[in-house]
Amino acid sequence: MIFFAISGFFYAHNELFSFNNYIRGLVKKVKRIYPAYIVTMILAFVMCNLSLDYIRINFTEWSNSFWQSRVPLFELIKQLFILIPSDTKLLNPPVWYMVVEVRMFILMPLIVYFANRFSYKWKLLVYIAFLTLGLFVYRFLFCFIIGLLMHLFIDNSVKFRNWLSHSRINSLFLLLTSIIMLDVRNIFLGDDSTLLLFIQSIAAAMIVAVVYLNRFKCLSFKPIVYMGNISYEFYLIHFVVLLSFKTLETFFVLYIILSLLVSIMLAIIINKLVNDLW
């Protein structure tokens, strides 16, 4: 949800639109996300089909629902295309996010271009219309538009900017409140209602706003900055590593530490390979 809010947030100023810029933007995003995606999906395919045994009673029913059977090569090929409908749980469950992100980086620039053809008030009505449409047609569109509207609100509300950026207490209060709101779905035991989606989207957008308007010194700490640079690769690979190392479940602490270290190491390697390639 945070990633969706961030993406929507920074689409707000995507005002200079042309077909060439649109295509260049798509190519740039594909170069950034696709090579790492391919590498992690191939690793997931290999590890899944090794069918490593582990003691199932040491894991939850949810955890045991993954990698239950061998996955054919055709399924890997299908999932490599991202936009082709497939069951992402078969190989690398977190990549469902990629399907949403790819659809939206195709769609959002077009929505912003259309909205920017109107005056500010009419632009807001256009975004609210898409916001409503997202609730009934494609719910993740709702998340992106909320992030975008948050950026517009910040740009046009001096009082809110001052309230948030001039008081660390206000920022921390809003940040903690937003984190609690973001976890609302777990609080209500996985309820998938539209209301909870709305609450989570607002919370994610507020977290982005707080970080955007405040310079938290801890976020400039070099290791954190570096982890931010490899966060995409880490996100893609961490679940594959966790599933692959289930054979170590009897040594729980070792399982967690080793999974974390290997995930970071692979994220660094994949990031370097991609940067060197492009």
C-alpha cells in the first residue's frame, strides 16, 4: 500500500506530457523493474521445483499453502510477461504488486494528462471521478489517486504544510496514527471491505506526506539510504528465500537471520547486475 501511495504521490506533477516522453518513461520503468523481476522469478521457479521437505507443523496454514506442487515451465513463461493473468502464489506471491504497478505506470500518466487539461477545480473533480471509478472497477486505482490527491493537498494547503513541517511532535503523532491505520486490515482479521481499503490508502498517503515534508536525520543514515536503493530487489527476493530455507525451521533464529542476510546479499547482487547491464 505504501508503494502505491508513493507512486501516486509523485504522479501529481507529471504535467509535461508527450507521446515520446510517455514511451521513454515506460522504457525507463521497464529497464528498472524487469531484469530483476526475471532473475527472481527464475530463482523461484528453480527452488519451487526442487520440492525441499520441511516439517509443516512448524509453520502456519498460510505459510504451508505455497509451493505445494511442481510448477510447469509454461507457468513461469506466463508470469514473466507480468500482465498476463496468472496465479502469482504459485512461484513468488509478493509479485502480485508488480502486476498492479505495471498496469498503473501505463495508465496513470494518461489520467494525469487528461486531468491537467482542466482548471484546478475541474481537475479535482476529474480525479474524484477516477477515485470513485476505482472503487467499482479497479480498486488499486483508488490507492494511486489518493496518493496523488495528497500531493495536491500539500501543494495547496500552506497551513497543513506549516503544521506538519514546523513541529516534530505533530509529525510523529500523524506518523504513528497512520501506521496504526495502515494495519487496520490485520486488526479486523483480514476483512477485505472497501472502507478498510479507504482507511489504509489514506494512512499510506499520510505516511508519505510526513516523510516528504520532514527531513528525518535517521533516513539519511548511509546504510538506510543504501537499503532504500536495493529495496525493490529485496522485496522481490525475500519471500523466495524464506520459502527456500524452510528446511531450517528447527533452528528458528538461524532461519530468520540467514534468510535476512541471504535476502540482502542477493538483493545487492541483483541490483548490481541490473545497473551494470543497463
